[in-house]
Amino acid sequence: GENVEQHPSTLSVQEGDSAVIKCTYSDSASNYFPWYKQELGKGPQLIIDIRSNVGEKKDQRIAVTLNKTAKHFSLHITETQPEDSAVYFCAASRGTGGFKTIFGAGTRLFVKA
Amino acid sequence: DVKVTQSSRYLVKRTGEKVFLECVQDMDHENMFWYRQDPGLGLRLIYFSYDVKMKEKGDIPEGYSVSREKKERFSLILESASTNQTSMYLCASSSVVRDRGINEQFFGPGTRLTVL
């Protein structure tokens, strides 16, 4: 079946450094790729998403890139801050008529002050 | 402020008990979802519903059932709880955007269920 692989499972960076999380997906019909951030004791919350007609999207310190040919996409966080510490999930889903979203296993990011 | 609420944050039940997890959203969303979250496995879809009284199986429906009698409420039912159903359960909802299919899901805070 469809799956999304996410790496690394744990990432530790120094405050101010960049963090990169990578995902690959198997379903070539996927065309919507959201990233969710889950803080302790809370449900996941969307931080950025990208659709397949776009190769890159940026929102302040976070950016996502998509390579549809290789079926992989990445999250980039620049100038990391302690409040960026959380679990991050990538996901992939199909477009119109598709209701299933496949999530990666998650990356626990630690930002050390 | 959009909101998805879940009836309990923590729940402890015994093997064989019938368990109800309730989820309510106030955004008038058509779609609602139940996931379970386990370390190293991410979020796995149990069931989803795209309309009142409609339901579709997700990837791991065995041992679970759902009910959607009203648009804002989606219930997950464990008919006879087992220890391997100890997990974090997350409810989510999303709207349907014409020609764009699925979009952002809004999650509740989760219910941590322990089955003894």
C-alpha cells in the first residue's frame, strides 16, 4: 500500500542552526503535501503545505521543497529557536476526491539553547 | 478560533469494556477522521467520514467502529477493548474545497487511552 518514509526520527540542533527533515512517498498520484507540528500535549497543527504544481514554498523561517520526479519533499527550518522543539510530521494525499492522508512516522526536533 | 474537542484527555479502561471516544468540531466541516498515534508509527487512519451517517474504513479499522449522527460529532467505539488498543487517539476535521480535494486537517488535543 501507499506509505511515506520520514528521516531522521530524531534531530538535535543548536539554536540558530538550520534543520532539515526529508520525506519520500510511494503513491505517484499524491499531489498535496502538508507538514504538521505537534507540541507536547497538543494535537498536530499545520505549519506549511505544498501542492504538486509548485516546487518550493516559503513562509518566514520555514520552507518546503518538492521533487515530484524523485517523489521526495523536505522541510527546512532556518535560524532555529527553542520553541521550534516539537515533533514534525510530513504527509501526502491525493487531490480531488481523495480523503486519505498518509503520514510519516515523525521527527522529534530538539533545539538546544 | 477553530476548535476540535475530544471528550477526555486521559482514559483508563479494562480489557473487554466498551469504550466511547467523542469528538466535536465547531467549524461546520464535512470531513472527520479518527487516527491513532503510536511511537515510531506516526498517525494511522482508523476511520473517516465525509458526511453525516457516512463512514469509510481507514488503514486499521479492525476492533473499532464509528458513528456520525450529526455533522459536528464523530464517535469512535471500541466494542471490546484490548491491551493492544492502548494508544493516543486523535480526532481531526477538514472542509472540502472544490477542485482542490483534501486540505488542512484540524486536530483535537488527543485522548490517551490505557487498556489494562
